[in-house]
Amino acid sequence: MALDGLRFIAALAVIAAHFVGLNSHAWQDTNQATFPSIHYYSVYGIFGVEFFFLISGFVICMSCWGRTVGDFFVSRIVRLYPVYWAGILLIAVTQIEYPEPGTGPLKIGTILANLTMFNMPAMAPGMTVVVWTLWQEMRFYLLFCLVVWRGLTYRRVTIFCLLWLVGSFVANSADDKTLKLIFQPEYAEYFIAGIAIYLMHRFGPTMLTWGIVICCWALSMFAVQHRVSENMGAMGRKDLAWWPAQVIMTGCFVVIIALALGWLDWVRGKWITTLGAMTYPIYLIHHAVGLTVIRELSPTVAPYPLLFGTTLLMMLIAWLIHRWVERPLAPILKRGLKKAVAEMNALGGQPEKPRTSAPPVPAPAVPEPARAVDPSAADTLVLDLSSRWPQPPRAG
């Protein structure tokens, strides 16, 4: 239950960064001039992405325990794609009706590539900036499938965390594109920490799991410091301190650990579940759709009412997508995929049967020509016929 609330908080943090912190040219003036009191702090909302990755490691390990690769595949497709399709189509309509100044017309090929969620490896432009995080998630799923295929146990998952951690070090030091694609050294520590924290939740903390989590936390302290320096240019200022990012990231680790140890079990409520269901769609649409709303209305609406009004509008659209797209479509998609996986498993071990052509149609029989009866055999023929058809008794 608390996980739903934490995910929504992470989404709001990212929205604050995009709407207020990072310069987007959507407002009439710079973000710093438009929001002088909250601009400096809102940029740290970018670390909501790292918080998402940390939560994802925990949730994916929890949801995959005791499941097969087929179950894992179906659950991820059902969870991601219905909302994603609706979001991409909404973004497409928005960009066609209200194109951003300086951009060319949106092409159908770009829309179709984005609908697959594999636009980044296909080298197609993303229709919203947040899709890069979905590609990170997809790579995590594909990598975690290896241990799901073998079956999740405490030992296997722990070894997986250690090997992934070492692999990320090798990929970073070797500066090899293929290794970086597989091991994701930029964000691996968050996924790994989330997995290890779930092991603490399921089996109790041990020195080994604590060691993995602390190692990932230490690596994240350097990573967020580097990310702050990267985003100074996007903010248009040079006075951004790195220590608040480290405090925020430390708080994210502490909150997930507290959840794993049961300290947040008191957090309950149906409304929290609803917020959790809205998190994914609002995260997906807020940048492309929300900034378009701000750009179109900022000449006539005051900044703060427009900021809060746009945020509420994004929440409403997210709820509508969840209610009228995800809830009706997800069960249909789940049934179809489960049936397809079952059929694949049933037919997977059977040899392919060769296709046989239709049996040839026999040619019509040609009647033999009539043969003359041998007179000497006439009596025999008569006897034979009389035996088949008995003659009536003679009178007298």
C-alpha cells in the first residue's frame, strides 16, 4: 500500500522538475524568473527517476517470486502497454494540434515506432523525454528474466545482484557500448539496491544484503553529485549545490528500507491505491501534454494558478486513462497473452508435422466390354442365376 504512495510522490517530484526546475521555454519568461522562490529546489525533483528505479527493483522482485518467465512476460506487457498506447496516442494528437515552435510535422513512422516502446534501440526520436526511463526499465526486465527463468531463490537472486554489480563496474571501466547496454552502469545501483531490499523484506536482513545495499547507496552518492553538475546548464544557473541531492537520495533509500522492515505498514487507504494507479499515466503524459498546456495558456493565465491547474489536469487525464483504458483493456490483453503462452508451451516441445497434400481423387472406373457367353457354359450360368433368384414353383 505504501509503495503506491511513494510512487506518486516520485511522479510529483519529476513533474516539479519539468514544470518549474528545468528550463522548458513553456513559460513567458525563464523558469527562474517565473518562480524565483521555488525554482532552485524544484530541480532536485529529477531524482524522482532514481527513486522510481529503486522502487522498481523492489516491486519486480516481489511480483516475480514463484512465477515463470511466461507469467513475468504477461504481467509486464499488461502493466505497461495499455497505458503506454493511450499516452502515446494522446501525445501524438497534442503535438499534431499544437506543434512546438521550431519542430517539423510529426511523422506516422515516429508514432508507430514509439508505440512499440523500442524507439530508442530503433534509433527513432522519442515523442516525450520520459521514454528513456522506460528503455532503462525494459533492459532491467530482460536482464532479470535470466534469474526468473532459473527460478527465484534467495541464493540465486543474491548472486545475480553481485554479478550485476561487478558487471556494471566492468562495463564502466571498459567503456564498451555493448557492456553498457547490458549492465546499465549509470543506474544499476538503484535496481540492485531495490532487489536486495526486497530480500531483506522477505527473508530478513543479513550482513550480505546490508552490504549490497550500502555499496549501492555509496555509489549513488557519487552518481547524484555528477547528475547535479550535468543539470546546471539546463537550469541556467551555476549555484546548484550537490549535497541536497545526496540528502534526498539517502532519504529514498531509508524510506524503502523502512517499508521493507514493516515500519510503514500503517499506511493504508483506498485513495492511496488510486494514486498509485495514476502514477504511470501521469508520468508518461505530463511533459509532452502538460508543457503544451502551459505554453498555450501562459500568455493569459498567471503562473501559479496555471502550474497547479495543469498539474490537476494531468491527474484527471491520468485517472481517465486508468479507468477507461487500463482497466477494460488489461484483462482482455492478459487473457489473450496467457492463452498464447500456454499454446506456445504446449506446442513448443512437439516436432513440426509436415504438411500433407489432399489425397488424389481416383479416376472413374472404365467399364469392361461385354464378353460373349460360351454356349457350353449356359447351363452353368442358368444354374447360377437360379440360385440367386429362385424360380417360382411350377403349377401341377
